[in-house]
Amino acid sequence: VQMTTLSMLRVNTYSLVLLMLIRTCNAGQAWTGPNSRVSSGGVALVSEDGLRQWRPPSYKQRLGITQSNFESRNVSSGRWQNNGHLDIEDAP
């Protein structure tokens, strides 16, 4: 009985993490808007006006966590001035 409970817990934890990843991706698409494009580096989505960027979840070795980044700036080119993080706990 205990082994079955542990297996179910692992499946449920994985399902919750997967749901969080999907919600994070939806939030990123909402952040960048309907006409967003893939960044020149091929890693992020950039809003049509170039003022918002979203980087999908990735594992940050130095921090030991998985994060997604929501970035913004006041002009459509140059450095990103603001960078918000969404931490995803227990990500695979």
C-alpha cells in the first residue's frame, strides 16, 4: 500500500509541475502579446513593439531552481531594464 501511495504522489507531483509549466507558457504568451516573435537568439518571445520579452522556464544551476523570466524595457531595443522571475518548484 505504501509503494502505491508513493507512486501516486510522484505522478501527482509531476502532473502539478506540468500544469505549472503550461500556465507559465500561457503567461509568457500573454506577456508578449498575440503578434510576438521569436528572439534573434531563438530562446525567447519578444512582443511586437519590442518592449516585453519572455524567456521560458530553464534550470538555473547557480540557484538550483527552474525559473521563467518576464522582462521589459522603455525603448524597443537595447538592454532589458526590468526582469521579473517566476520560480517553478520541484520541476524535473
